[in-house]
Amino acid sequence: MEEAVKQGLEPVIAEMSGYFPEATTGIPVQIAQISGEADLALLRGDLSSLKRPTLKIDARKDAAISGQSLISLGYATGISAILARAGDETVDQILKVSGGDPKLVMSELAKRKLIRPLVTQGHVGDVLVDKIVYDAQTTSGGSADR
């Protein structure tokens, strides 16, 4: 990506979908805000079809306290990790149906209810002005500071 930018090209996101456990389709999402300082973006999408409670963002200064327990969940290595947990036979079937197209692969994974986040537990180590440092184990591709 850096080489493309150096050549004067500008990356553009044409389409994004959010996928959730037990949901059989993706939900269209849009970027609401991108941080200029951290590897972080805020996305917005209509999650009402999921019929699940959502967590509200707690913007108070004392929302995160050193020593507080936390749960980290996400898809740190993306589609590769999801496929790795699906099993060889299932992956072969999905690749045949999708032709390897990432959008179709995700659609097949969702239909089969195979999209599940990695979940780890830990504690808040420190709260800094620009990040929260925690000790929850992450996988390769994940950030150590949030």
C-alpha cells in the first residue's frame, strides 16, 4: 500500500460490510471517523436487524481504570484466521463456490455461521492520553495497545 501512495495513488474504500456471529449476511457499514494518530476507525451501520443489545461507548475520562478487567474480541488476522478455524473440507467447499472472491468467501462463511471472533481476557495496564495499554493476549495482526 505504501508504494502505491508514494506513486501518487490514493486508496479508497468502495464498500464495507460488518459480519457478526450467527448472522447469515453482512451489514453495510460506513466510516464515521478515522484517527490521524492511531490505527483506529469508528464505523457506523444499522444493526437493528441483528436484534441484539449493543454496547454504548463510554466517553468519560475515568471509563478505563488501571487494573480493571477487560475482554478483547475481534478478527485480528481477518479472513485467514476465520478460514483456518473452518476446517479443510469446509474451506475447499467455500473456495469452490466463491472462486476465491473475498466478498463471496465472507458471504459463504456467514451463511454457514462460521464467523466467530477471537476472544481473550486481560486487564487494563495503563491509561494514557492517546491509548489504553492492556495485557489481553492478541494474535498476530492485532495491536498490543488500544
